[in-house]
Amino acid sequence: MRVRPRTRMITGVGAAAALLAVLTGCVGSPTGSSPSSDGGAGALTSPVPYAGPRHPTPLSSPATDPDLLATTRLTGCSSVRHGWEASGTVLNPRAASVTAIVVVQFTDPQARVLSSASAVVDVAAGATGTWTAAGTFAAPHGTVCVIRAVADDGRS
């Protein structure tokens, strides 16, 4: 009679249990119930609801021009009276002048959009133009400026 070693069976059961633990840890509750908050080790907590200001944002932005976006720089992002301001430069890589529209979004530190603003700047061929876009809103500590789109409005 051949005796099977128990270590193989225990190892197989241990591997199956570990796999089950990993899989169930990655799958959410089918009922959508909130995570445990019993305070035990490894207990999950629900995120704190956002209680900051809510501001309307543009429903759409102009189609981004990849050449202009690649040469647009954000050089400033700071608090101003009643809001926040972003500033920067646009280098026109073309042989003809361009009227660039720069759309900026202002976000909180968790990247939630608070407001937006745009600037229009005429830039001669091969030259660099400066732009400033300001939004009027209650800016929380840690507000961030993000270039959302840069487009050629076709006027030049």
C-alpha cells in the first residue's frame, strides 16, 4: 500500500484557499452594500463625500490642435481676487499666424473640476504669445490648473 504524503494535500488546499481569498478580495459586493466599517484590522472605510463648492464647467472644448498643444506651456497658476488664474505661453510652429484658444480647467487636489476659463491669443508665425485665463470661483487650498485644450480658431 502506497501512502501519499499529507504535505502535498495541505499545500494544494492552502493554494486553493489563498486563490479564493485573492479572488473574493477583488470582487465587489453584488448587492452594492457599503464596505465594512467595524474598525477591525484591514477594515474598509467609505470615502468622505465631497462637500466643496460645485461650479458649472463647459459642456465641450474646442478640438485640440496637437501641434499647438505640444508647444503650449503653463507657466503660472495662482490665486487671484475672487478666483484663480492660469498663465502661459504658446509657440506657433507654423509659417502663418494663428489665433490660439487655450482652455484651462481648475481642479481641487483630487482632480475634481471646479471651474474653467479660456484665453484667446494671436501669435505670429514662429513667434511665442502669452496668455492668461482666470476663473471666478471659491478656490480651495491646493487648487491646480490644467490645460484642457488648445485650438486654432481659424481666424488668422
